[in-house]
Amino acid sequence: MSLNVLTDAYPERGAERDRWILARRGMRKPADPRRPHAFLVETERAESGEIVSVATIFLSNRECPWRCLMCDLWKNTLTETVPVGAIPAQIDYALAELSQQRGAGFQPAASVGIPAASSSHEEGYPPDSQKGMPTRHVRFESGSPSPPGEGKSFGSQFSCIPARPRAARPAPRQIKLYNSGSFFDPRAIPSEEYVGIAGRVGTFERVIVECHPALVGESALEFRDLLNATDTSQAYPLVHRPTPGPSREGNSAAAPPATLPSIGGVGGGFVIAPDALNITAHGAGAGPELEVAMGLETAHPQVLEKLNKRMTLDQFRRAAEILRANHIALRTFVLVKPPFLDEAEALHWAKRSVDFALDCGATAVSLIPARLGNGALERLAERGEFSPPKLATLEAALEYGIGLKRARVFADLWDLEQFSDCKECLEGRRARLHEMNLQQITQPRVACDWCRERTR
């Protein structure tokens, strides 16, 4: 091993870590501010227990200001804030493209002009449907076996994995708007866009967005209220307000307040005309429910600090309290085997992280295997400080989470071959995890003579 690798240690201080991580990045991929970089329809077990279709759109926007050690979402981001009107245009484009894919099993919903897809997991993607598709290091937690989802990067624009043709299928009931960062960061999604976004997603039952815990506050409450507005055209013009960034929300920063007013105050957001809303006392009206996805990553406090996320467990807990107090659902991302943990420690801390997320009120937890691909993790791997988890570790973590029966727990199945050392049983194990994602029942483990022979 070269002297350079041995001395190229991961820094202890935040600012130095930012530079270290940035220096190991590759090239950013071209992105169009008026086009999403990916979109698809996936199936997922809803909080109600039903298997529903979900339209998932990966929006193009300005890069997240945090420089997390494990992240490669920056690959599909812009260097500047998108112009006003760009995000609604991206949503329009994705839904229109999906609605036209009749040959792939989609049919426009008559009332809203969005794609229809199967709500039955038995008519979803075949087990080998991911083969030959462009890779994307994204967090993908739905029931579909392997199409791209949240957290990786497309080599080319990907629209949807074809499903088996059918004459007509029910329209997606939920929509995910993932933006490689924080939905409530006005430098990524300008607050002027909220009215246009709300007008486009109002027919869905649930709208799922992602956000760093430091930015969970008034903007989330206002967007929730706008989703329930009876007429978004009556909303007042949007008012810019400052939103904290990494410089003010680091690992030692003060946690956000436990409660915030739903209208007015400080934080990125806008003011809504009260008479334009149809809202109960707690903010829930007749429109879509809002769900916010937050990355916990790990409940190991020292490892969390080293991930450069600039967040403490206390800050995550307080952000979750804001959501819970205001009737906004919480989805949590948990890394399986982040850097600096061995295989046994990885499983232990994946379990403790699931426990922590559920104690914070999460209604869904997504287990994301930590992956190579962003430059920084490759360097840590050279130093012996990181290796991807074994498939067995992901399986055991999912079994544990589902066994708790406290909420839905999903395993990310994209690029699953990265974590398997046996081609003979991979597809069987993938199918098992897929079924567990959808049914939330632990299935019998796959027996493999080949694996058994090698371990004798």
C-alpha cells in the first residue's frame, strides 16, 4: 500500500472533512432544470396495509449544502437554484411521460391525467427486471425488487421499468418527490414553487418529500396546509425567509424548537390566505397527507458525527417531535454498515437505529446498504475503514425490524448483487426480501447448497 494512502486520513474537523470529501468526487452529470433526472412507478405497502402504486419523481435542483461522507446524490444536481416554474414543469413532464407509456402497462387516469399502475404486487416488476438498467446510488425502499429509487445516480435518464401489459390499471395513489437533498431548502426548491407543486399533487392520497432534520419547521407545516387548501390560487404571494444551513446547524448547533406556528414566523416558507384553506385544528384537511423522510443514518453517536451530516441524535428527535405534533408522518432512512463499523457492529447498530427511529415515531423505516461509488468511500475502503455490508446482514436487519411489528420496515433492493457473493441464491434471496417488503412478514430463508458447500 502506498504511503499516500496510509497518510490520507479522514479529518476530524467539519470544514476539513468537507474539503476531503469534495476532493475525492468525480464528475457531475448534466442536469436540465426543467426535466427530472428520473421517474418511475413502484409498489409499496402503505401505512393502511394496502399494496399501492407510488409515482416517484427524482427532481433536478441545486445540490444539498451538507457534504455527507456516504452521499453521491450530488452527481445529478445543479450548481445554481432552479428558476421559478422549473419544479412544477419537471412534475408535469414526468407524469405526462408516464401516462403515455401504455405499452409498458400504463394508462392515463381519466380524472387527473397521471399514470396508472398495478396496485397488486403480483403484477409488479419481474425478479430480473433490473438487469441492464443504469445504476443509481439512491435510497430505494419500496416493495418493487430492484428499480432505481432513492440515493444512487443514473448514468442516463430512466423513466420506468416495464410491467406486464394490462388493459387498465388504477392510478398511483401516492407520490414521492425526491430531490437529492432537502425539499424545504429554498435554494433547492424555491418556496415560490410550493403553490404550483401543491396544485399538481392534490389528487394523490399522500405526498412524500425528503428533508434534513435541521430544515424541518415552519415550511413543512405551511406546505402541509397548502396541500389542504381548497383553492391554491387564493394563496398569498410567497414570502422568502432565511433557512438555516450547515454553518448554523452543525453537530453542536442548537436544536430546532419543539413547536412552531403553522402560519408566519421564521424559516423558509410563505404565507397562505387563511380563508383559502380547508383545515382542521391540527392542519389536516381533505387533501393529501404529507410525509417527510429524514436520514437518521445511524444511532451510533460517534459514527453519526463522523458521517459529516452535521446532526445529532437529539436534533433528529426534536425534528421528529415537530412532525408528530403537527400530524405529519415520518419516514426514516437507516444505513446498514456505514463506515467505521465491522460486520457484527453493523448489524447491532442497524437494529439499534431501527429502534431509535421507531421510538421517534417513524411509520416507515428504510434500510439502505452503504455502497461504494462516491470517491470518499473508496478511499476509506483502501484504508480498511469501510466495506459494503454482506447480504446476510441486510437480511438479518430486515428480519429484526419486521419482527418488531411496530411499523413498516423496508430493505433497499437496488444493486443487490453488490452485497452477495453467491450468484446461485441471489435471485431467490432478492425475491424473499421483496415479498417481505410488501407483506411485512418474515419469510423462510433461502437454502443454498452452493453456499453450504463453501462454508464446510
